[in-house]
Amino acid sequence: MKTLILLRHAKSEDPSILKTDFNRNLKTKGIDNIHAVAKIFLEYNIQPDIVLCSAANRTIETIAEFQKAINTAYNVQYMEELYHASASNILEIIQNQDSNADVVMVVGHNFGISELALYLGEEACSELPTSGLVVFQFTKQIHAGEGKCLHFITPKTI
């Protein structure tokens, strides 16, 4: 069995001419939301073997706040190629990871992260809002259309 967790970054600062999109930070509301999502996730007793995280500030802060909320440290790899990656690029990155990782978590951005969630499940999954998290389980390998959606958490569903 393989498990894939997709997490969209938390609510971030609005775009500005003073700061690049890549360097935007989280808003207080985003931090509060990601803490709430993390605490629900903790109840599922799922431990990622590896976390693949976009190298943008808001995704780095999201996984840091997520770990802080549940007092757990993950093995995180920061990857520039996940910054605004398409669904197919994210899937390729996941599939190129060490096959010994049974539970993989990806922290990324829309539209790619939501499109991947829609693409992976046996049944349609909703778009991931900021701080949205979805957990899929696969019988063998992570492939499109073969995932069973186990959990779907958003700030509005808490």
C-alpha cells in the first residue's frame, strides 16, 4: 500500500510589487488554519516517510507550522521544481522518489496541487483551498485514477 498526502499552502500575503510571489509569507489566519488542519490530521495517525515541499516561503512556512502544531518533525525535501508545478509534473516528481517511501506528503500550490487531487482519485475530489489536505491510498503504486480518498480536510470542514 502507498499513501499520498497533498497539502496546499496556508493563506498567504496578497501579491505585492514590494515582494516577489515566491517570497510571500503566511498571514496569521493562514497559520491558525494550518494548525487546525494539522491537529485533525494528527488523529489519523499517519506519519509521512518523506515530505516534498515547494521552496517558496509560504510552503516552507506551511510545513513548519504544520509540524509545530503537532509537535512532530518530518523528513522534508525543499524542491524549487514544485513551485507552481503542473499536476503532471508533481506526479512525475512523486513517482521518481524512493520506492521505499510508503507515505509521501507533498506541499504545493494551486493549480497543480488541486488538479492532481482531482486526477488521482477513483472518484472526483474537490479543489483544495488554502490549508486544504487530502489523503489518498493506492494498492501498489501512485497512479492517476487509482487512489482511494481516505480523508479530506479544509478549514471550513473543521
